[in-house]
Amino acid sequence: MQIIFEEFNQALNQFKALKYNVMDVGEVKFNDDFDKFRNAIKELDRRLGSIMAQSFEDNDSLMNRFKLFDSFTFLLKRKLISEECEKRYMLMLEQFRDDLKKVQSIFIENKQLFDTDPPSELAPIPRNMAPSTGAIAWAYGLLDRIEYPYNKLCTISETLAETEEFTDMQKYYTSIVKSLKD
């Protein structure tokens, strides 16, 4: 990243150091110099996008991927970087859908342990809690597990929010949240 930053500063300083008035409409060298600067910036954007893509692949947890995008927030408005990110958002949506399935499975499997009176000893109740309080804490723990990623996905991309897959995930999320709160 430091090298890319230094190369950006070098390209910017070269552009700033032009010996003619860049505001002179009749200056023919400006178009060539500006194209050279713009191409240098596009190359740097492409390299930053590549770094983000590699970091995305290296981080397989959804939370780490959100942190990655949060750390590049200021660059996400750049066209090449934004396009690289858009490709990854759908993968994150699929990963979250898998997490929703896991939470639903955990809930269904363990809910049966709470249905007996008294609850089964295998029920995931902290030792220092009463059965009903432990059941509520357990359900809210599952809710916490899916709430943050859901909120992040809702705000990460307008393009993603308009997809059918996102709408299906929202319905699935809502049904799980309803089950957990009941």
C-alpha cells in the first residue's frame, strides 16, 4: 500500500510540475499529459482492487470481510475498486445465507432440549442462569450472531440490495428473527 501511495504522489507531483498553464485551452500538450496522469491513476486503482481481492480471498470469515471493506471505505467510490467490490458482495450474501442456515439449524436442534420440563441437561444454558433466563439469553445470542452481518449487508451496496437474492435473504432472515423472538 505504501508503494502505491508513493507512486500516486509521484504521478501527482509530475502533473503539478508541468511548465505550462494547464488552464490554457490552446495548450496541446495538456491532453497528452492528462491522459498519462489518468492512466497512471487507473493502474494504481487496478492494483488496489487486486490487493482488496486477494485480501478478500485470504479472509474467509464474514466479519473479517466486513472489516476489510470498512478499511477501504474511502476508496470504494473509485470506479475500478467499486467494480471489484461489487463482485464480492454476492459472495458475502451467500456466506451470510449459509450462516442463517446454521443458526436456524442450531435453534431447531437445541429448542427441543428446552421443551421438556425441566429442560434437558444438554440444553445450552449457562450454569449461573435459571432455565427460562438461560433460554432467552441463548436465543438472543443467536440473534446477535446474525444481526450485525444483516445490518452491514443492508447498507454495503445499493446494487446488492436490489437483487432477488437479497430480497430472498431478507425474508429468510425475518423468519429466523421471528422464530428466535417467539
